Amino acid sequence: MSGRHYDEWRVGDRIDHPIRRTVTETDNLLFSTMTHNPQPLHIDAEAARASEFGQILVNGTFTFALMIGLSVGETTLGTLVANLGYDKLVMPKPVFLGDTLRAASEVVDLRDSRSRPTAGLVTFRHDLRNQRDEIVCQCLRTALLHRRPA
């Protein structure tokens, strides 16, 4: 796997990323602990059972990070200068332990960098779906990518 350079992308390019990931209790607990997020919905089975969800809810920041991680191999691996921002992040459906998630990416904008002639900006729309094909996370990511070497 390797990412593409700026000049290898076209608006409308779409990738269904091949790696899927089933979320485990360990994933959720370690991520919540590592990020100092003691939200009972994420780490306390009894509190989660009493919630409207009736079970542990996967930490949304983990869900977002997993979506980006699943996309890197085919989008920006080895070609990234910097991620410049994330916009319009939504999580329309919850993620639960045992859900299997997969990501897709689409190029929605391209523009030359005014300050870096050897790079350009690519805006991706990333979607993360569960095993029921429901979107559980979506965002726009703007990345500064190297152009192909001359």
C-alpha cells in the first residue's frame, strides 16, 4: 500500500479501503484510558446498561481516529506533508463493541499550494460504515501532499 501524490488525484476519485476492523472492548478501554476519558458510557458496563443505548458505547474519538487510520494506506501514506484540518465531522450512528467497520474516501477538492510549489491540497470526504452499511462517522480532511518527484 502507498498513498498517491497530489498530481495523481482527480476530483471524484473514490476508494473503498480494503482493511476492516472489528472493535473490541480492549480497543475502547485502552483508548479511553490513554486519552483520560473516564466517561461511564465508554468504560462502565453497568452505567452503559442503564443508558438509552443499553450497552457500552465506543469512544467517538476512537471511531474518528480509526476512520482516518483505515484510509491512510491508499490516500496519503508516504506522500503527506501535513494534515491541515478536519471539517464537518459527524457521527450519525453509535458504534458498539463487536461492530465491524470499514472506510471509504472520495476526493472532493484539489488546489495547488500557493506557498509550496512542490505540493498541493487534497480534500477527502471520509466515510466509516458498520456491518449494517450505516454511516457511523464522516468528515472532510484537507491534506497537503507532495507532488510526484520530477
